Amino acid sequence: MSFYKRKDPPTSSPDDSKKPKKNGSLTSFFGPPKATPTSGGRPGSLTNGVLTASNEPPPPKFDKDKWVAGLTDEQRKLLKLEIETLDPSWLSVLKEEIMTPGFLDLKRFLQKEIDAKQKIYPPLEDVYSWSRHCPLHQVRVVIIGQDPYHGHNQAHGLCFSVRPPTPAPPSLKNIYIAIKKDYPSFSPPPKNGGLLTPWANQGVLLLNTCLTVRAGQANSHSNHGWEKFTQKVIDTVVKLRTRGVVFLGWGTPAQKRCEKITGARHLVLKSVHPSPLSASRGFFDCGHFRKTNNWLEERYGKEGTINWDLNVPQQPIKAPDMQEPPKVTETQKGEPQNAGPATELPEKNNGKKIVQQEEFEGEDDEDAIAALEEIAVMEAEAAAGGKAKADVEIEKTST
């Protein structure tokens, strides 16, 4: 089932750059975006912290109940989490992907983790919170992360974001510094917070490459199927958000996710990762936040830009109600309190009391991994350049 397609503005092709341009901006060429009146706020404005996307195409019509009724019993059990917590705007276009053998195997793997009483982050009801905060028809910016945070009360389904009262991790603090350079009036959340839901509610898709992780073990759920699924999410945005989206690729792993995005329809901005290991190599001065808004203003008008300020009142994060944890077979029934992954901080462990840290210890593991990969690539390129230069010098001396 396809999205309703707007007739204006027309999309561009890779050859458009060769054609002479009569005007200096996309707004002057295409005209300002059309807006229709809505109740509860001006077109494209923020109402209670959520974008009123009156100038956006409507979400597709999707008969969720009919689709669920057509699933087999095993598919319904395996896909219980997706059925109950994935926003319908995303479920309607990802339903074929989640029924593939690879994704169903991913769900079987997660069920084995649950049955083995492994702690999984984020809590199950938050795995797809990115989809509910940012429905498909509102996406205008995509920020790509790597692995969810793997500590207590940190990950909640949005990359780089942490739940209050968890303090902002090092990479997010560096993101704040970069925003401050673009917008001196920027204010981070109070109390050193790191909740990024105000961005998501405005159309910023905060997507991790891998959507779950075992507690305390970075990348423990990588290479089990999440990467293929989240790439499908990115590809869906590229295909269906024809008005244009800004993709922020920070670090080599994130940039690889954007390799196939070509042409003039979308904008891809690249930089090193914001981890303290690599941020000083160019992230602080990348200017991505102002560049993003400048581009969005041309495509969507001033109402389509992102307010990066985070010092705003927050509504409590409410997860969807789940009747019971997802199960694979009838033989896996258990007591409700023991059926899902434990996500609460235990009071004791082997007789030793666990103390929640005021700040993350050292680097974020997943951020550090991304940064190290970035550094390795840069060092390899520098080494290759140095070898080429040495070869030239040798050739000169030999001649």
C-alpha cells in the first residue's frame, strides 16, 4: 500500500544539477508549502510539544485488525510487540519486512534472551518509541545512532537520548556544544538532562542501528537482524518522504547507512562521531544544526525548521499498554512477573548493593566503538597517503 503523493513540489533528479537555475532558492522556485487550516494551532506549528503537520500528506489507510487476523498463530505471538507498540504509520509500510524469515528469527532470538532471564534494554514497550514520537508522515530529519545504552534507566528507544534523571552521556554533551555554536541561545535540558523527545516530536527520527541490547554488554544484539530492519526503515524514509529529509551521518557506521541516498531530493550531512574520542576532529564545528534548518526552510518554509532548544517543559513518557510479554509457544508460559526481561535496578547482587552512577563511567561503549572505527578509517587513509608520497619521493631519487 503506497502513500498519497503530493503533486507539488516536484522532486529532483541527479541530473537537475546540470540544468540552469533561474532562482536562487528552492522556495522561490517551488513556492511556499501549501497549508490547510487545522484546529488547535496554526499550520505546521507546535501544539503541546507536537508538530501539527497540516501541510504533510495524510498517513495511509491501514486496516490493522484485518492484517493481524491474516497472520498465523506463531506470527501473532512472535510479532506481538510490533503489533502493539509500532506506530501504525510505520507498521503499514513495514509489515512485509517484519514477516520475513530473517526478522522472525530475530524475534526468536530475543525470546530466547527473555527465557534465559537476560536483562534487555530498552524495556520492551520502548523498543519502538521512535516510531510513536515520530510518525512516518512527519519525518524531516534522521539522526542515526548505533547501539542502545545498556545501563539501567538510560535507553528508551531514541538514539542518544536518556531518561530523566539519568545525566546526558559524553557524546550528547558534545552534541550540545555543537548546537550552541550554531545557536548561541540554545539551552540544554535542566539538571544535565538528556531527554530528546522534543526533537522527535518535531519530526526528527532518532534511530539506532540496533534496537535492543543485553544489559552491560554493548553490541550484544548486533548481527541478529536489527541492522537489516533499521536499514529498511531508512530506505522507507528515502522512498516515501518525497518532499525531502536531512540525514545526519555522524561517524563511518552511520554514513554507511546513507551511502545509497543520492540525487537532489534529500540532503546528507556527514561528520565524525560526537564521541569524545573523535569530536575534536571536526564535529564541534560541523554546523549541521543550522545547515539542517536552512535546508528545511527552503523545502518546508520557516514552520518546517527544528527548534533544537531542549529547555522546555516535558510531558511524562507514557508507554503503550501491553497485555502481557510476548511469547513464542504455549510451553513458554510463566508467571507474569517473571515472563519478561528484568529492567529494574536490582537492590543487591551477590550480597553487594548496586549503586546507580551519577554519570556514565568512561566513554559510551557504542559511541566509543563508532569513534574508533572512524579513527581507524582516517588513520588508514593517512597511511595510504603517506605511502603514496614516499613512493613518489623514491621514484624521484631513483631517476
